[in-house]
Amino acid sequence: MPFAVFILGNNSAIPAHGRHPTSQVVQIHEQQFLVDCGEGTQMQLAKYKIRKNKFDHIFISHLHGDHYFGLIGLITSYHLLRRDKPLHVYGPKGLLEIINLQLSVSNTTLYYELIFHEVKSESVNVLFETDEYIISSFPVKHRILTHGFLFKEKRELRKINPDKIDQLNFPFQIIAELKKGNDCEWEGKLLKSNEWTLLPAKPRSYAFCADTIYHEELKNFIAGCDMIYHEATFMEESAERAVLTFHSTARQAATMGKLVGVKKLLIGHFSAKYENLQPLLSEAKEIFSDTELAIEGTQFAL
Amino acid sequence: MPFAVFILGNNSAIPAHGRHPTSQVVQIHEQQFLVDCGEGTQMQLAKYKIRKNKFDHIFISHLHGDHYFGLIGLITSYHLLRRDKPLHVYGPKGLLEIINLQLSVSNTTLYYELIFHEVKSESVNVLFETDEYIISSFPVKHRILTHGFLFKEKRELRKINPDKIDQLNFPFQIIAELKKGNDCEWEGKLLKSNEWTLLPAKPRSYAFCADTIYHEELKNFIAGCDMIYHEATFMEESAERAVLTFHSTARQAATMGKLVGVKKLLIGHFSAKYENLQPLLSEAKEIFSDTELAIEGTQFAL
């Protein structure tokens, strides 16, 4: 089942060097989710031929403009395109008020239902859940209330051992128990779960850590993640500025990647002062070699 | 002295076919003005290497998103770039409230002064004036309160006749009177203005007619214009839809160009349904041959 992240924007506050503000598409199984929606996101979707109507859930990490100024344009385009299915938007208090004000000055009543979910507290919140995966928010540390988002597959049932499939003439209930890992009796014979079934694939998880100052407690929320996106606005030479602005350096992002033991670390939210991003990548790789730049138009599969 | 219009965006509500929502730069003499500011305008400015810090005055025609969703991004970028000169924004009631709400949720106090000028009534208002030119708003007819903007050079003083320049040994006050067109007496001699001075260049004018349904009264506000931009959202085959949405067809835009007797008509605000714009141009040219498509990245000089 696919599980991948596609980068639409990777720059910090001021668009520069052809780079756009933050936005990512997270595809998990059959569903696509939009994470943050900086100015121009709908044009970036068009550029990369991603159908915008696929999104039913949009997650906004915080209310700095480079993370949400493109949302109202997308909401309006959905309206003009006569969208009729509901749209769920998850974000901090204040976002709905902004949307409603902008709709009211243009006398717009949306054709579709916009369901706003306020990401309220600073603790972990389950935002959306299916049988297959769960999406939750976790707090990070920034100048204003900001959340990261964790996309996590659920543990699947054990799979039938393909070598045994021809002998599988038991009732459905017995098979279900074996898939759950339980041994069963059937017609006086003990059926061992670990003979008839195999371990399922390990559930995968991805964490988008939003804009954040480096802080070790973050690892508690993203422990065991296969891939994380951690901002790297600055290089270590600007570490002081990173602290002042509640951002991180490439070295700090890599330190978090190493601490969590992820398979892959994506860094992004690059300051406009860096035209060439290779020095940020090099700085991170010195600490954690499995780092990649979150280059726009690139997909990273888990 | 330069007087020209540069197109940053020419599409109607939904960005499509690589076209962007409405925004234009009007350069008049030494000053550049921004007219409308759809989503992505700051990226378009960067793309065409137009320094955004040159603008001190931004005019917003109305509060449909494709004409102003890019404004808050530009305002925020100015802040992040530590702009220190005032910015004047002219637009309908409601715009300032939206800006202030978006600044407040991010705890932002701008480094510079943002001076908002509400374009209040539907009559003609002088918005900005220098010795050389005057910028005013005029009403158009759209679904919500909408204004066009007229950029008009003032009549200059007459110019000293270069053939006479060596004999020009009169006091400054006499010369000033002659330049105003007044005959003068000096040492018992009659000095005729039309001998000592020549007619100045005819003042030029450009009208941005915003989003509007076709209505003949518009000509009263833009009479004598050298160049106008008139929207042409649809072709004549969709004339009914144009009326319903308070937009115009290419044929109607051309009819207005002909009625006013402009030297050049620019058409824009094209519906996303038209990938190829040539049919719109052909339709307009059948009525008024001096029509041009407002193609993004193109400059039109007066």
C-alpha cells in the first residue's frame, strides 16, 4: 500500500529562488492529505498535476502566513468548481474566523460543507482515524501555538502463510482467530497461528514536525517514526537567530533524526538567505547521513 | 516619461493553464503602482524581476479573492524584509479588517505603517495626486462593490520654443506666464505665448476597468483614454453566463474600446474554460482591431 510524501513548498516565510512556502501532500493507502497550505499551493498542485479535488482533509500547523495563506484560495476554487463533498480543515483557533470573514466580504456561501476542527490543546489529539491508519497532532515549540502531525499505520492482522493456503479448509471464524495471532482447536487438532499465518508488515509512520525550535522532548511524540520532516531554517552559524525566531538549524534537525533513529529525515523550511541548499544538507549529513532536502516536486516513499 | 502597464496575472477566479489571477503594475513616470493582487502576485513579481519594494501604493478593485488573496502575503513579506516606509492600500471596506485579523493571529505588529484608504462611495474619487498625474477610482458594475482605476497625466506647461531659447532674457515670472499660455508685456514689447512656447505633449491616460458587466455608462468615466483594460471573461457564446455573473464577453469589451475610441484595448480575466485565448482575441478584433490579449509578462506602453 502506498505511503509517501510529496513536497509542494519548502521555503520559509519569504518566497525566494523559485521556492514556495510550506505545503506537502501525504498519501497514505488510497487517501491523500494536504499538510499546510502556503500561498500558491493550488498553483503548485496544478504544476505537479495533483488533482486538488482528491483532498477531503487539510491540516494547518499554525497561523504564520507561509503555512496557510493559500488555503482561502483553495477553498474558493473548490466552491467555484462546485465541489459537493465536505472538506475537513484542522487548525488552530482563529483560522475559521479568517475564512468566514473572507467569504462574507464576497457574499459567498460555499456549495459544500466546510467542517472545521480546532486543534485545541497542546497535547496529542487524534484528528482522523480509519481501520488502517490514524492521524494525530502533537505540540511543537514555536512563537505561536503550533502542532506537528503524525501519520501512522495501524498494526495489520497476520497474513495467511501462502504455503498453507491450499489446506485452509476451516471456518471463517477460525481463520480470523489465527490472523489475530491466537492458536485454535479444530476437529481435535491444534492449529498454531505462527504456522498458518505470517507476521504482517511493520506499520509505518511519518511525522511532519512543522516550525519548531529544537527541543529534545519532541522525540517522545515521534518515537519509532520511519520518516520525519524537521524544519532546518538556518545553518548552525545562525544558531542564535534560530533560537530567537523559534526555528532550528540543519544540524539540530539531524540531531533529532539521529535521536529518534528514523530511516529517513527530510529537512525543509529553508531561509530565503540560502540560494544554494547543499551546505544545509552537508551540515545535516555530518550528524545523520540519511538526510534529504525536501525539494519541491519530489516524492519520498516510506 | 514612461507610462506603461505590465501584466502579472490575467486569469479569472480559478488559476488555470499556467495563468494567474489578476494583478498589474502601472508605471507612470518614476513611480510604479500595483493594481489588484491575486494569490501568487509576489511570486510573479519575483519571476519577472520586478522589485516589490518599489510599490508605495496598492489599489484593490474589489473583494473577490482572485483580486486580493495575494495582498496579505506581500504585506507580510514587506514586514519580514524590514520595510520602513509607509504602504498605502486603497480598497473597499472590509479589507483592512481582514488584514488586521490575519496580522493579529500571528501576533504581528508591522515594522512599517500601513495606511488604508477606504474607497467608499461609488462615485469618482481622487486617490493619489502629484504635480504630474492623478489617480482616481470610478464605479463599475459587478456582484459586489467594485471600482476601476484611472491613471491620468496632468496637462503639462507649454515648452520653451527651442528656436527662441537664445533670446530668452526675461525674468522668471514672465517665462512662467508664457509657459502657462499667457501673453505678456516686457519693456513695452508684447510677447506672444504661442511664439515663445510650444504645445506640450498631450496628457496620456490608462483605465483599469476591473471586473464588470458590460454597461455603456462606463464610457463616461473613461472618455478620452489612450488605453484601457476591460475584462473579457467569456466569449459571446456565453453572453448569458456573462450577464448572470456580472462579467463581460470579448465582443463587449471591444465594443467599449470602440465606443471610447481608445488607441489600445487590453482584454483579460479569462475564464479557466479557455485554454487557447486566440478565439477571444479574434472575437474582439472583429469589433475593434486595436485589441491585445493581456498576456502575463507583457508590457504595454502608452
